[in-house]
Amino acid sequence: MIKAAIIGATGYSGAVLAAILAHHKNVEIVSLVSKSYCGQLFSDIYKNFKGVLDIELETENIEEISKKADVIFLALPHGIASAKINEDILNNTKVIDLGADFRLNNKETYEKWYKTEHFGQNLLNEAVYGLPEWNFEKIKHARLVANPGCYATASILAVAPLLKEGIIYPDEIIIDAKSGVTGAGRGLNIDTLFCECNETIKPYKVASHRHTPEIEQILGDISKQNVLINFTPHLIPMNRGILASVYLKPNKDFELNDIKEIYKKYYKDKPFIRLLDEEAQTRWTKGTNYCDISIFKDTRTKRIMVFSAIDNLYKGASGQAVQNMNIMFNLNEKTALQNIAIFP
Amino acid sequence: MIKAAIIGATGYSGAVLAAILAHHKNVEIVSLVSKSYCGQLFSDIYKNFKGVLDIELETENIEEISKKADVIFLALPHGIASAKINEDILNNTKVIDLGADFRLNNKETYEKWYKTEHFGQNLLNEAVYGLPEWNFEKIKHARLVANPGCYATASILAVAPLLKEGIIYPDEIIIDAKSGVTGAGRGLNIDTLFCECNETIKPYKVASHRHTPEIEQILGDISKQNVLINFTPHLIPMNRGILASVYLKPNKDFELNDIKEIYKKYYKDKPFIRLLDEEAQTRWTKGTNYCDISIFKDTRTKRIMVFSAIDNLYKGASGQAVQNMNIMFNLNEKTALQNIAIFP
Amino acid sequence: MIKAAIIGATGYSGAVLAAILAHHKNVEIVSLVSKSYCGQLFSDIYKNFKGVLDIELETENIEEISKKADVIFLALPHGIASAKINEDILNNTKVIDLGADFRLNNKETYEKWYKTEHFGQNLLNEAVYGLPEWNFEKIKHARLVANPGCYATASILAVAPLLKEGIIYPDEIIIDAKSGVTGAGRGLNIDTLFCECNETIKPYKVASHRHTPEIEQILGDISKQNVLINFTPHLIPMNRGILASVYLKPNKDFELNDIKEIYKKYYKDKPFIRLLDEEAQTRWTKGTNYCDISIFKDTRTKRIMVFSAIDNLYKGASGQAVQNMNIMFNLNEKTALQNIAIFP
Amino acid sequence: MIKAAIIGATGYSGAVLAAILAHHKNVEIVSLVSKSYCGQLFSDIYKNFKGVLDIELETENIEEISKKADVIFLALPHGIASAKINEDILNNTKVIDLGADFRLNNKETYEKWYKTEHFGQNLLNEAVYGLPEWNFEKIKHARLVANPGCYATASILAVAPLLKEGIIYPDEIIIDAKSGVTGAGRGLNIDTLFCECNETIKPYKVASHRHTPEIEQILGDISKQNVLINFTPHLIPMNRGILASVYLKPNKDFELNDIKEIYKKYYKDKPFIRLLDEEAQTRWTKGTNYCDISIFKDTRTKRIMVFSAIDNLYKGASGQAVQNMNIMFNLNEKTALQNIAIFP
């Protein structure tokens, strides 16, 4: 049994992670850590765990936890993990960081976009970006995995095949993304009160969202070219789900079928990617690790539109973290992740 | 492997049933029947099943199906099952009817409330009411199980212990129930359009809802007395969940703790009932077979209030149907039903 | 022109009040006060007022305001108004308190339910309960009006006629109430985050909600008898609206039509009460000062069920406050309150 | 008093139109026509009109109506109006068509996108596109106004100033639009059932939505050049509101402030356009005729992003129709349209 710990268990992605791990046949949860609720039962905070995971929440002592856990999941706000993870910890245990601290490989870029100091520069090169569809082999041998951002997951999976094939302009990529409110986390904020989000839609962090450099870096790594994107997130009155609507400009006039073949080439063996003929929508991915992708062509403008839908807390966070863990521990990557979307 | 068929697979409870059975280790789905969509792939109607259950929907031929299936689930509007099920069918296969046709044991009561003829009177006595917490032994040996109504499940589980103990007035029971919109099914109806249900709440079928005689009959059977209830359903702008708020008048002034002990007495070994100290709410049961119950006393009026929360499509329909199947086939009743509620 | 000030303008009821007064032909807004946002433009907090009410929010100085305003609306948390309002203020201006401090006429009852000290005992007798349908004459001559609670408004209007006529048992009144999330206000609270309220329903403050003694006191005043109620509020995933479902036990078996005649007797001339034959629902009252009431009888149990629907921020708060102001200033009570409900 | 008739009064835009006209001081409603509900009271279909507009719905006889009405509003599915409106009708009355039949000035384009025959070709040149911010003078003298589509209104208002100034590429315009479910109308359709729309987001009619040629034609008329857009609508789980997120490519690197000055130049005197510094969102326009516009520049890609928010049933349909009527009858264009957005 893999002994797993979650630091930051009472945030939304921590809770979803606990739910997946609780039913993972190869995993034993040895520690749930929460700064805000330590000493309380996890099932008193998330009552859906009543009778299932009645574990007491601990204060964080990462050194101690690293000795008893085979893997530590960090589900923390950015800026904390970079100060906590070090060589000693990684000698004891594997680490999967659901936060942003080890996603960018350039300290300056991180500090510019996140406006905080990075304390773990020496680990930036070692950390592996945990997007299994494009990084499987590296993840397999990693000690430290940087789990991708939710928007980044949906965006990269939608764009990477065409960039990799070199058939779209790398500086003409427009990503209009829409997220449910869980993406904003469980912190207290007037903007995420029910009555402030319900019955409205808005863009936010226009031209300044922190997943922008992450998407550009990874797409650049995959396609070996500089990538420049327009990324705009929007807040949608629903709990879960991200839809990325991506507008791409091909460098000649391709047939839609040829475009679709490219996606099949890269994704046909990927268990969590479903290529759809009809429009992707978030509901079919809710509570699952799937990324549903559909591809269209506007025959008038020649532009290609790709829509990718994920559950932001699953493939966009905790599901993908478990997928990474499975790979790091040589399990079938689908283990504990074969749900059918909850609908209706 | 138990060979299972679902007749009425493309309604909401049919779809949830398919999702549970698809992951049931002892079950093989041999037939999905749909009148509206026969010939199409099930996964083209419910795209969450893409890659999971890409079965073609069949036209209904219950005789043929009864020969190849060990159990048939009927998820049909009322008035159909009573004409379809007969001795021949039951000699071939077990039947679990999610509809209303075999719940009431009196033909006249059925015809009065449902305003349609009943064609299977001879089976009314044989049919077993499939509420495992109160009818386990009978279910075990049943050929024909009448799966309880969603409101009836939440209501009966909330009231039965106190009635059985004889400490509340059986004609002073007020049940104010609230349901998500899936309870209205997938049929076309202006009243269930998004914009007609969203941002509003209303009562409906006041003093005339068909679960009323069902609740009274079963509570009467359990407590051996005539029971008369006030039952009022309300429609809530959410997809899933039922909350029953029950107001009971005790025949003397009991301590809350003594009342709670009664619930423990009847439910402590029931795997799907959770007795809570805080208010029950539907979110903790979503996508699970749990019925969460919390008990309060108003020290000023001496009245007892019981709140029970279920997922109307799980414990209120398809989850309970699988629980019944498990019992009928001598499996652990929890098999395939141990989900953690999807939250957030 | 009536010069009006709002103290607590940036809470939800303050904002709705400002919207009504901004279009009231007899009113000029002279001051908007906000503790949290003073110095900012009101239209920067509530951007729907952009170009309409670009007033700077002031710090509170009630003495000064009382000198320039003909009427002060207080929209504050309980426990504050009782310390602020005094004889000097009331000599300068009329006061309409949307909070709870002057609703109960007994200091001890207030302090027991609100768990805070009351500082304005001497004004408890003078304050008039601002429910115009039952208190019109007193409101007309009041200096200090206690605007009713939202739940209290819906509940009292539903029950009062039958109690007044003496045909129901005054200690067998069950009120199961449902409210949208605006009822919880704009304060920061994990329980009112979008993802915590959406897709669920729950009861709260069972047998302990503070509107209970208010409802009992006013119904007692109206019917000259002791009244004892069971009151249970529930939280519904929608912004606005309250539905009160009331269960009443008549002291003999009345015809439904006779019951309906009683409601007509008391309400036929009340401009904001609509007696409906079909089920009341909150959507038809949204953004209006209407209270829609529908009356049913369960012929089996003889019980009478009354459903009343209001917009909690209109008839349940700010609309009713303006109705009271209209009456206090000898205007037509409908002035500025003749909206048609926003639908869909 | 202007005598007004609505043909198609029981659709969503018909109902909102009736609400506006009912409170318009210069208008008397002389006829409400409904094919589906004729003979019933309008207030029995939309119960928010109870006590306000208890008019009987008539069958359609446009000739008769044209004799008694000064203006007829048509709120019908496309393909009907083109056969109904003719010279005789227009000699009797003014017509404002909320449908699509007279928006495109080319019969072939209409028939290609709408896949139905057009019967009123002779009126295509006479019909005036009713977007007052760009067509005020023509509307003033029109007999037949084609009221703009909801998406078209939000899109054109967002893009027109920069196109008119010639500073963006006219074939590099990407419009990613999001609409609430009222946009789909009140027809029976599984896709707009509550449980099918709630908690999900999807694109639809990708590269094929019928507002595409309308937007291109009008933008072309305004800027005297060929315009080619990518237009993608999405369905959002809310009742009302459209947000258009527009991505524009300037032909050189402009300062954001200069861009904003251009919007001020064209819109500073337009009463229903508000230029915001922060992100536009639909909630501040709900129930109003405002179009809120905010402008951003991505300094990395040089692209300009414009966000425009409207209430699809107000500025996107019925509010704009009344604005057009006001102009056609020489009233202040703001008459009856000065609401403050309903929030929360």
C-alpha cells in the first residue's frame, strides 16, 4: 500500500483528492493536514466523509510526514510549497504539488507573475510538469511533480497537437476560458458569495492571469518554438467545470478531417482524452478525469476552433494528481479514476 | 455474473441505474431498452457513458429479455408495468419496478390516486415493498420488488421509528418535502424549462401527491395502526436531492436524547442511514445511497422535527434498486454503492 | 420632497432601498452611510447605480443626519439601532428601522433571543410594527417604525386572518419557510459561498430562529390570544424570495371557500396582497412589493395549508420600508412600488 | 397615447415588452396576440402581471390590428413576419420586428443562413436596422424597423468604433459570446430543461449561428469595408444576460488610453452605453437597457479585448424595441427605460 498524506486537505482540491484516495485500492491515507481546522475531524468539515474518513486533521510537520508517507500531496496557496520542499524531504518521499510553485522553470517569470519570492530555485529544474499525456516518461521517474493548473490543463491539451505539428501560428492563439466557482477556492471573498456569482457572468484577470506563462512555457516545450497566447478566464455560475474555447489560425487552409487526424495521432491511446464530434461540454466530465475535446473549422475564416472540457477539480487538479501518482508508482494510470460523470 | 436489463434506460433514473450497474463487479448489463431512442447508442444520449457503455438501445420485448436476464429493472411511467409483468415473466427472472404500479397493495387506492386502471391485481400481494431498512427479509425472497418512491423513501425513514414505538400521534404528521428538478423527469414540459424553475420555489400537487397513500400504507404496516399524513412537495432550483422536513407531535413530553436513542435502536446497523447531530442537507448525500437524518425538539411546543436528506435518484430510486438487487441475490447490500458524495 | 438618508446603504437591503428611493418622485436621497466603504462612490460598490446614483458614501453621524433628513432608514445588524435612536433624534426626524431592535415590545424577550443587551427600552412602547396591512393607522402617526422581518412578513400575512377570526388552534401552527441566500446578507461567511449553497437545501436555526417571537407577538396582538408556533427556515439556492408553507388546524371542518372568504374580507383592499387560486411561487413577486397568498385544504386531514410568497428584499425589507414611509408621509402607499415582477 | 400591439406576446421577449409598455406613460396596449394561448388572460400565463395587465390574448389578425394600433411589435419566430408585413400594413401603422426577417438586406444571404424562403424582398431595402447608437436618424423616419438580434447588439456595439476608425483588421475579429438560457426562448426542447442546462457550459452552433451575417453586414455598413468574423455562442446556466468577449487585432500598437478615447468619441452621448474601467459583467445590466463596455489591451500580444454586457431580453430585444419606438414617435429615447439593474 502506498502511504499518502495531503497537506491542505480542507480546500476544495484537497477534499476531492481525499475522496479519490479513500477509494484507491493501492493507497492508505496516513495524514490529512489542515492549518485552519487542525484537531477537528475531516468528516466534520466535509460531512460527505462521515462514516468514510473520520480522520483527525493534523497540524503540518512536513519533515515528520515525509518519514511516514510514500507520497505527499501539497494543496496549498502559491508561495508556500517553494519554501517547504527541499532535498531532505525528497529523499524521504515523493511530492506532488497541486500549487503553482514548481510549474514555471524560470524563477524570474514566477516572481513577476506571482508577485512573491520563490525559495526553491534549485528544484525548478528537477520538478516535472505533471501532464501525463505529454510528459509520461518524465513523470514516471520524478521525485517532484508540479501538477498543472486547471486552465492550463484544458488549454494545453486543446492546442498542443497542432502546435507540435507546426501547422498553426504560435502567436495567434486565443483562449477564452470559462470556469465554475470552485476554481476560486474556499477562501472568504465577497466576490464568491452565492448572490454575487449567481445569475451573472464576467471575465476576470484580463491579460494578467497566472496560468498564461504556464501555458506558453509548456506549449513552447512541446513544440520547440516561442508561443504567445491571449488568455482570458471567465467566471460561470456553476460549481465545477472548465471549458476552454480556443481560436487558432492555421498557416494554410486545412481540411477539418486532417485536423482531426492529428488529434487522433496524439491522443488515441490516452485513456482520459475523448475526441468528440459534437460540442464538448463540461457536464459530461463532471466528477471524472476526462478531458473532452471537439474540433471545428470555420470554412469562411479558415480558423480552427477547439473546445476542451474538464472538471477543474478532477483533471484540472486532484484527478490528475492521482493520475501522476499512479504513474510515479508504476500503477495503471487509470486506477481509481474510472468514474462515469455524475449526471443529471 | 448477474445478467441485468433496464427497461426505460434513457430516463434520468434509468441512466443513473446504468451508471451504478456498469461498475458493479457482479453485474453484466445485457440489455438497455428505450422506446424513444431505440437503435441509437446509449452513449449518444448520455455522453458521460462515451467509452464506458457504448451499447445500442433496444426496443422492448420483455418476454425475450426475461429469458436472458436474471433481473429486469423497470424505469417506466406508472400504468405500464402492471400490464407487462405476469407469472411467466416472474418464472424467468426477478423484477425490480422503479415505478409506482406495485407499491400500493390495494387496487382501488391505486386507481383513485393514479387515475388509471391497474392490470396486475394478482401480483399486488406478492410484490414486496423494497425499503431494505424495514423489509430486508421479505426482499431477500422476493421475485417482484416495488422500489419505493423518492419522497416516500425520505419520509418513511424519517417517521417510522417513532411511529413503531407508538410515541407520536399517527394522524398529526406533517411532511413538508423539497425536491430538485430531476424528480420531474426528462419529459418535455414548460414547467421544467430552465428559466421556469431557476430562481424560484413553489409547492405543487398540494394535498394530492401520489406518494401520500404510499407513505401512509407503509407507515401503517410498520406501526400496525392507521396513519394519516399531510404531505406537500416543493420544487427547488437544483438538479438532485430531496429534503423531507417532518413535524411530529409526541403523545408526551420526551427528552430529545430518548428520541435519538430510538433512531439508533432501529438504524444503528443500517449501512445507508447516517444519524447526524447537525441539520441534514442534501449535498452530503449527492451521488450516494445515504439517507442522512437529524432529529430536533422544539422545547417550546414539544414538537419533534426530523429532517431527512437523500439523493432522489440514488436512495430515492436507482441506488435503492441496486440495494434491493444486492439483497435479492445474496450479495452484500453495499456492493457498488459505497460512493462518497460529490462535493463541491 | 422628502429628504431621506440610509444608514447601512451597502448591505443588500440598503442597496435595494436606494434603488427604490432613487426613482421615488417624492424623495430626495440626502445621505448614504456605510461603515465599510465610506469615502467610496456608492456606484463603485453597486455598479448597477453607475450613472444613476454616483453619491459618495459617508461615515455615520446620526445626529447631523437627523437634522437634514426628514426620514432615516436604518439597515444595520441588530443591537446597533437600539443604542443610536433616542428622543433627540426622533424630535428631528422620522426613523424606519429595518433591523430587529424595535420589533419586540419586551426587552427580556429581545435579549433572550438576540443574546445582546437592548439600550432603548423606553422606545419599545412607542415603536410601531410596520406591517401596513394590519397596522396602517398606527404607522401613519408613528415617529419610529420597526420594519418587520422578512420571514415574519410572509408568515404573519399568511396566518393572521384565520387567527383573528378565531377558527384555528393558536398553538398548532407550523411554518416551514424557505429563503433565497440574500436573506443571509452580504457578510463574509463560508456557508454563503456560492459552492456551499448551490445545488443543496438545508434547514437552519431549527427551533431557534429570531423571527419566532416576533411572529408570535404580532399574531398575538392581532388575535388577542397567546400564539405558539413551530418555525423552521430553510436555505434555497436562489438569490431572492421567501416562501412560507403554513400548516393550520381549524377548530372545526370548514369549507375551503369559507376560508377563502375570510382572506378576502381582510385583504381585498390591500394593494400588495394578491390572493391566488393556484400555488404561490416566489418568482411572480421578484422585485415587487407583492405578497402572493394561496389557500388549500386537505380534505382528508381537514388541515388548511396557506402558502405565501414574497421578495425578501422588497416586501420582506426595503419595499415594505418605503410603503411605511409613504404612509407616514401621507402619500399613496403604492408610490414607487408598482413594479411588475422581473421574469424570466 | 401611442396605441401599441404585440404579436407573439407570450414568448419571453413578448412578455418583457409587455412589462415595459405597461408602465410607459405614452403608451396604451391595445392588443396582445398569442397563437398558443389565445382566449386566456395574459396574466394567467405570466402571473407577474396579475392585477396589472389582465388582458385577454387575441388570435392574430394583423390587418385589423394595423387599423387600431399606431405601432405593432412582432415577436415571432423567423420566417413568419416576412409573409405578414406588406405595404398595406405599413400604410396603417409602424412596425417593429423583433425577429430576424428584415435584418439582412440580402434575400439570398437570409435564405442561406435561415434555410427558409423570404416573402418580403421588396421591404428589405426599406427596413431600418434598429440599433439607435448607430442608426438614430434613419430609425426616426422609419415605417419598418428590424430590431437587432441579441448577440448582434452586444457584438456590434463592442466592435464598431474601432472598425469605423479603421484601426483594426476587419477579418481578424473573434467574438466569443455567452448567453443565459432565455436566449433559447420558451419552446419545448430537451436541451433547455433545467437539469440539462444547469451546472454545465457548452458552445453551440459553432461557425453557423445566424447572427454572424447580421453582425458582418452592419459592421460593414458602419465601416465601409468587408468584415469577416468568427462568432461562437455559448450557453450559460443563468436566465438572462449576454457577455460578448471580443478579440481584436489593431493594425499598429496603440495605447489603451487612445483606444478608450475612441469609444468615448462615439458613445459619450449615448444614454444606454456605459464605458467601464473594470470588467463588464451581465449582472449590472439585468432588467435594464444598458450596454456596459470595458476595454483592455494585452501589452504582450498587442491585442485589444472588448467586453460588452447586456440583458439579452432588454437591450438585446424588448428594451431596444421600445427605444426604437420612442425614437420613431419623437419621444425621449430613454422613456420607460430608466430602470436600475435588479441586484442582488
